[in-house]
Amino acid sequence: MNAASFFPLAWLRFAWLNTLRNRRRSAVTVSIAALGTAAMLLAGGFALSTYEGLAQMSARTTGHLIVAKPEQFEKDEDTPLQHGLDGYPELRAQLLADAQVRSILPRVEFSGLISNGEKSTVMMATGIDPDAEWAVKGPFLSVKAGHVLSSDKHGMVMLGEALARSLKATPGSSLTLLASTTEGALNALDVTVKGTFSTGTPEMDQRLVYIDVTTAQKLLVTERVSSLGVYLNEMDATDAARQRLQAALPTLKVRTWVEEAVFYRSVKDLYNRIFGALGLIIGVIVVFVVTNAMAMAIIERTREIGTLRALGALPGQLVGSFALEGMVLGGVGTLLGALLALTVSVGLILFPMQMPPPPGRSEGYPLLITMDAGLYAGTLIAMVLLAMLTSALVARRTVGRPVVDALAHV
């Protein structure tokens, strides 16, 4: 068996040497392939990082699962907590019996008025279990003044920064909350400002009030809660846990964080379209560059192709050889592009950069690029296969010419 018959090594070496015959053209082709690959990997990594960040934020805000009455998700309430949950302690104990459930956080959501005695404005209030909330979520609010709520002190509230500014309220200020009770009567409750915060969304900061569950129930004259946020040990366990809990609670509705995360779904759909189109455009550019390089190489070597055919080389062997040349050019380019993308991604970790606030937000966020093995492998394989396919298609026409015509080519 001679060396030429050992196709993988002999023809690959032959293809490698052929790419070195015009080093400038090969360098340009490899450079463009590298930049295109790096651009796709960085764009894809940015999108994945955004998805991961929004997913974590959404799940941390609502819980991996949300348990409530079906009407809570499907209908508007005529009075506060009309569709609220009764027997919260017993339901909480039942949910905590699941091995995957880490914590249960109650929610009491209602609207009303908040007044400083001289001015009143609309509020959107959320009753929480303060100690459990901060223990599970960590520092999920940017506290601007004062302190966070605590479960051992009732009658305290935290205000959105813009709302506090509108009411001229500071930590220690006395305010009055007015809301309809579950029976439809109007009730008022004096509270003290514990602190102010920013959610990063100006519209939310103009209306949002955090209050402990006990105080909220006292204002609304009820023992109900609006819903329960179920926090699991792992996000990947969400679907399986939902099926188990839904089966155990047939009269209630169990929804996942994805169903509640409208912003997450909208951003993901938008980014998929944008970066999908960007990847397609870059891929087409790289394909054209490789096609052009291979077409020029084939034209220059037409007589050489005819000579090889006259010596007994089969058309399929020559097409395979040119496909391997495309693989070498595309492979080297994609590997360099992957290395460049990795360098940039690691650099952003070592030297953080802050992105400007997106529309509708008042705070920026760190620029991070996810280094996903599946993304890298899929991109590299796709780029190499495209380079091989286009090279083979370009070579096929010339290799198939009659030997006499190829030898007579000038």
C-alpha cells in the first residue's frame, strides 16, 4: 500500500501544502473566517449570557414555580385578594414536603393610595415575608437610603426611590396607606418608612411599595395571600416539580417562572431573530470568501488538474482534495476565531465592562460573554462543513472537464 492510497493523511498533507502555495490569499481567507467565527461566537455568547441573566432574575423574582388559584392568573379581582389563597401555613408545609422545594415565599399584592398628609398618590404594594425574602433572594434590591424590612417589626414599608421623592419621604417618615379591604370597605393604616430602593425600572420606582405580609393582611382585613413563590434547589428541576405539585394540588394552578416572565420571552424572541440573521449574514460572507479563494486556486491549477487526471487520478479524489483544502482554510480560520472569542470572553471577566442602561431601565449591567461548549462546537463544525461543501462544489466543474481541455488551458 503506497502513501497516496492512505487517504486521510496523504491527501490532507497534500491539501495543506496546496494552501501554502499562495500564502497571502490563504492568510486573507483565514483572517476573514476567523473574524466571522469570532463575531458569531461573541454574539451568540452575549445572547446566551443575556438569556441566563434574565432567566435567573425572573426565577428569583417570582419563584421557580408560582402556586395560586386558577382565577388569580385568569381573571381580574373586583376586591383585593378575591382570588387569594386560604390556609397558607398548611399549604406551605405541604409544599415543603417535596424534596426539591427549598423555600416558600408568600405574596400579598394590592393597590391603593399612599399619603404624606398633604399629597396622595397611587401605589402598587407587595406584601412579603422580609426575613425569608432576603435569605432566599439575597440583595435583590438596590437600597438607596435606610434599611430593609425585617419580620420582627411590623408597620414598616420600603418605597421606590421616585415614589419617596414624590412624597418627600425619608427613612423615619410617617405615611398613611389607604386600600379597599376584602369586603370592599375602605381602610387606612399608618406606617413608617424603613428605607428607599431602586429596582432599576423608573416606572416601577414611581409606584412600588414593599410591606411585610402581616401588615398587608391587617390593612386588607384578611388572612389570605395572593400567591406562593416556590423556590427549588435547581432550576432544571422546574418542569418535573411542576408536574408533581400540580398532581398534589388539583384545585390550584401551578405555573412556571417562564410563563410569568413576559420580558424574558420577548427579549429571547427578539435576540434569536437578530443574532440568527447576523449569523446567517456572516456565514454567507465567509462562504463567499472561501469560494472566491478556491475558485482562483482551481483556475490557476487547471493544467495541473489535467495532468493529475492524465496520470490516473480520479475526479472524486481531486474534488476530495479541494474539499480538504477548504477544510484546512475553514478549520484554521474557525480555530483562530474561537481562540479570539475565548480571549475576549475571559478578558471581560478579568477586566469588567459596564453596559449602558437598556430602554426602560435606569441602571446598567456588566457585559459578559458565555463560553458555551455546545455553541463553540456547533459553530466550528458548521463553518468547516460549509467551507468543505463550497470548495467541493467549486472544484467539481473544473475537475469534470475533459483531460485534453484541461491540459490545453492557458
